[in-house]
Amino acid sequence: MINLPVPGLILIKNPNQILELIDGMQRLCTVIQFIDPKALDTSLLILEKPKLTPELNGKSFQDLPLSLKIEFKRRAVEAMILSVNYKKTAGNKSPSIATDTMQDILTKTIIEHLSYT
């Protein structure tokens, strides 16, 4: 396969410490659909006229040689996980977001993180 860079995923850790995907949903769904369309209850994804690999035209993941399937599945994708520092209110053990909305916090966090990289 071609070693073209794949843009990474961006996730944020919510107050319950659960990771939420905030960028990369379409890329992730396309990969899942290509490998296992039943997982998304969708149709089989077939390569159509790939310019850089014309020999793969008309092939689905299942049609690929085992070596390409393994290479595809082992391909690393970068993921950036953002953490937000939540303020605790007096007498309350659970985190609160104070006056900022989640969108405000998310925007600030992304801007802060990207300015350090």
C-alpha cells in the first residue's frame, strides 16, 4: 500500500474520563466500512479507479491479498487526546465547568494545545 499520511484523530476526555471523538469521525467510519461494513450496518466499500494503485480497482478489503490486509490493519493513526481542567465547586466532589460552556472549554483547549506543538 501507499504510505500517504493520514490526518490524526482528536479526542477529548470528558468529566467522566470517557474519550469523545471530536475530529476524524468520517475517516474512522470510512476505515471501519472498508474493513467490516456489517459493523456499521452499511454497504460494502469498493475501491474505484484509485490513481496511485490502479491494480486495486474494483476490489474490496476482502479481495485484497493477506499481506495488504495485514499492512492496512497495522497502519498507525496518530490520536491527540485533550484534557480539560475542570474546576471543583466548594462542597461538591464532582467537577463542574463553572460559567464556560463545553464548546468554550473545547475551543480554548484546542487553541492552547496547538500553540504548544
